[in-house]
Amino acid sequence: MSRERFYEQLESTLDQIREDGLWKPERLISSPQGGVVEVVGSAPVLNLCANNYLGLADHPALVAGAEQAMVDYGYGMASVRFICGTLDAHRVLEAEIAEFLRTDDSITFAACFDANGAVFEPLFGVDDAIVSDSLNHASIIDGVRLCKARRYRYATRDLVDLDAQLMAARADGAQQILVVTDGVFSMDGYVADLGAICEVADRHDALVMVDDCHATGFVGPGGRGTPALHGVEDRVDIVTSTLGKALGGGMGGFVAGRQPLVDLLRQRARPYLFSNALAPALIGGGRAGLRLVAEGEERRARLFRNADRFRAAMTDAGFALSGAGHPIIPVMLGDAALAGRFAARLLDAGVYATAFSFPVVPHGTARIRTQMNAAHSEEDVDRAVEAFITVGRELGVVS
Ligand SMILES: *Cc1c(COP(=O)(O)O)cnc(C)c1O
């Protein structure tokens, strides 16, 4: 087949994506990330789709922290950690993350995608088993694929199936077994029942790992995440999470856990050994984010008040919502083209909320995923609901 044919095939795949209504447009923002953003070609709009849960993405303290770190350490590290890329500041950030999560230590990566890509392979081998929730984040799925352990999957949040899969793993002769779950399922807005998961894991003497990207900083006491929410901080073996969401939304991921686990990852984790160290600005911004989280009760309270207010009003208006008890509130629409049209009309009405369709969610379950934010006022939330109702009526979704 000719090389030209290769590009023709790409074009036809792209055409098919457009035809199926699955095209994901990227709108251009021309302001800092915040409760309100400027989108090129429209008036300022309410932003309902950032992972900016605590509203810290444009906070002056984080900008100042990043600036100061660049003054102190320059722009880049130009090295992986073990060669000449470890600043004293890296170790301070890692110690602060560990202190916040009440673990022995933590290790940072360029992103949580890398942390999840890194964590399984050095710790689990052919004789081990990984038991994974069917809706876990793509980076967990990829990380597990990179590891030689046997794989078992349980139906999402189904504890009976989890128990059955653990039984199967033991029966197959697994040495160590790791149960891995998202702390919060980001497409649907459900919080994992970590207490019950740990109980089931206990019955089989299995390790437990939580990816807490959509919880770190705002879920549970002190914003310490789903292990704290469920009172199982001592029981969870591995936490992975991100600096790229509630902690300021910059960039960077980490694994937190007991000392030998973190130490071994430093020696063996491939995205750590073969990829650049976190840039100084991200360290400074991340540390400032952690400080604001420590005094963040008011922000967390406002975030959850906004979420409750939006969920109640949208339910009253007749929208089908997914999730519970979390600021991720997906508005279920089903048809991908409808979801795309809905999002476009919302933008005209001053509300920025993105349509999600295949392959990000299963076919036929397209939705507009909204995320509440501590930067919004109650009036903002009410205005968002009004926009949803106006567009919902126009498109025949609600009456
Ligand atoms: C966002 C997210 C990631 C990826 O985090 P990055 O730091 O952006 O790479 C991983 N896992 C979950 C559950 C996420 O929501």
C-alpha cells in the first residue's frame, strides 16, 4: 500500500468522526482559567467544565509561588531526577504531599497519567494480580497493561463482583493482589465506596490503590481525599493524584505511600527514570496550592453548596443527572449530536460546558459534564441553570 494511502485513511477516519457527531472541537480561551473565562469570538462565559474545583487556577498566591520558584531555580531542570534534576524543592514538595496525605513519602511525575503509567510495573510481577474497576481512568488501564501481573476486572462499584474477582485471583495462585479504583469516577460523578472496598480487600489480604485525582484537595476532612472521607487512610496502600486539578490545575502527578514502595519507584519507575523532572514553577505553584488547601474549609464549603444547589435545581427542571455527592454533575443526553448542539447553544447563552461522547464515554451515553467550582457565586449557579433550561426547552430535552 502506498504511503499516500496512509494519509487518505486518516482523512476518512476523520470524516467518519465528524459524520458520527463525535468531533471534539477545542474552543480557544483568551483569559486565565477561572469561574468566568473569555472564549475567542464570544462574550465572557461562565465556566462549568474545568477541574478547577477550588478556584485556585488563577489565584495570585499560586502565581506568586510559581514566579518565586523561577526566580530561585530558573525555568527548567534539563535532567531526569537521578542525573542532576533533583532540587531540594522537589523533596520539600514531596514531603508536603506526604504530610498532607499522612503517608510516609511521595514521588512526583510529570502528570498523574505518568504516575499511573509508572506505579504497577515495578511493584507487581507475573505471579501477582491486579483487580481493577471496569470504569477506571484510561491511565490506570494503560499502566496495568504495562505490567506483567495477571489482570482481573470487576463491574464498576460492584462489591460482589470485586469479591468474586479476588477469589478468582487467589484461586489462580496470585502471590500479591492489588485492588485498584478511581476515588471518584470522573465521567459519572460517583464516589467509590472505599470503606466497603477495603473490607472486601481485607477478606483476601489484598493491597488497595486509589487514584484520587477528582478528590485531592476538596473531598473528605481537610480535603485529604476519598480515603479520609471513608476513614481508611491507614488501610489504603497507594494513592495517586494530580497537581493538575483542584491543587491549582498546573501540572504534575504523584504516588504517595509507605517508604519502601516510594523508594522502589524512584529506582525502577520508567516515567521517573526516563522523563524530565518537574519544572520549578510547578513546584512553587503546587506548594502554594497545598497551603491554600490547608486553609480551604470555606472554599470547600462553597464548592459543595454550589454543587447541591445546581443538582437540586436541575433535577427540579427535569434533567437526567448522573452521580451523587460530588461537584461533577453530568447532564445525560444520550445522543452525541444532540449533546454537541446543546453545548454550542449553551455557549451562546453564556455558559461553557463541554459535550462528552465516544470514546470518552460509551456510545449512546453522551452527556454534558458540568463541574461546580468554588469561584462561582450562587447567582452564577442560578444563571447556569437558567441557561440549561432555556436551551433544554429549545432542543426538546425538558418541557
Ligand atoms: C485527570 C486524571 C488523571 C490524569 O491526571 P494528569 O495529571 O492530568 O495526567 C488520572 N486519573 C484520573 C482519575 C483523572 O481524573
